[in-house]
Amino acid sequence: MGSRTTAPEDQYTAEPFLPERVTLTALREAAASCRGCPLHRAATQTVFGVGKAHARVMLVGEQPGDQEDRQGKPFVGPAGRLLDRALEEAGIDPADAYVTNAVKHFKFTQAEPRKRRIHKAPTLREMTACGPWLAAELAVVEPELIVLLGASAGKALLGSSFRVGEVRGALLEREIHGRQEKLVATVHPSSVLRAQDDADRKAAYEGLVSDLKVAARALS
């Protein structure tokens, strides 16, 4: 399997690393050894999804951040705390959701050792390589609703033409991996944190909550 780390980019895939027995526990254990694309080399560890095996809602983000990479769980950094607050305000209990990312390893740039690690967006090819993990999570959890957090999550599940701004806050129905899924798209919570000033941040947060209320109504 070591040769797969140097496979040509068009051959990147997590497929050979999936377990024969597909449960969340088996998937999580197998993903810890994934070498399906080069992102595993610099990351501390695989960050797999967490939550109830049959959660009604699945939240899909882009990739782990710095804190997630260190702790091994998704959405445990500042963006995750903001997301939990927004979910509760919208009427969705964060404990009832399954939370994951399109890409399971932290992709970053670093000017020099011990300097801050700066998030770098994964390529569509890297998201495609990691796609089998997300497909397997969907097959096990079978959520009633998927919430897409940002453009990368949308592109990973709906293709490269996906644009958050065109569909955010609307209840969508799409076929994904042979199954009809209900989806609501919104911004990634990290974009709220990046807002330029307090007024912009407040507006961005309220927009996120508004979109999540659409998801809450779809689940009610």
C-alpha cells in the first residue's frame, strides 16, 4: 500500500482503504490508516465524523482545521463552537447531529516549523479521493437531511458547478450515490468568524442561523 502515496494525482482514491464491514466504528478505524492521497503526510491524524449512527441530520464541512487536526475530532475549534451556538438558536440539538467533513485530513501551509499553520482549501481532486469515506458515512447514517456547510462540501456531494450563494437557505432534493437526499446549503461557520467587523459578523451569523432554521423546519 505504500506505493499508493506516490500514485499519480488522477489515481488518488481512498477506495482501497475502506473496510469490508461497514459500520461507523469500522470506518473510523480504517480511515485512521488512509493513504489515499498525499494529505495524510503532513496532517497529525485522520479526523473522522462523529455523532449518532442514525442521526436525523448530517452536517458536512470542508476539512479539519488546526484544532481538529490536533484533537482528532471535527468542529472542536472556534468555528465548531459558533456552529453549535447557531444550531441551538435554530432549534437543532448539536448532540442529535452527525458531523463530518468532505476531506478527513488537515491541508495547510506553514512558513516555517513552529509557525502558525494556515488552512489551505482542498482541491476538487482531493475531495474526490476522500469521497468514498463520505459516501460510506451517508450509507450508514442515512440522515433525513444533509446540511452543506460551505462551497467545498457542496462541490464534494453535488459537483464542481455548486455555488452556495445560488441555493443557500433553500430545501433541495438531489440524488447522491443512488439515494434521494434532502439538503440545505449554507456558509461555513469559519466564514462568519472571518467577517471584517462586528456588523458584518452579526449579519453573517444571522444568515447562518436563518439557513439552519430552514433545516430545522424540514426535520420537524
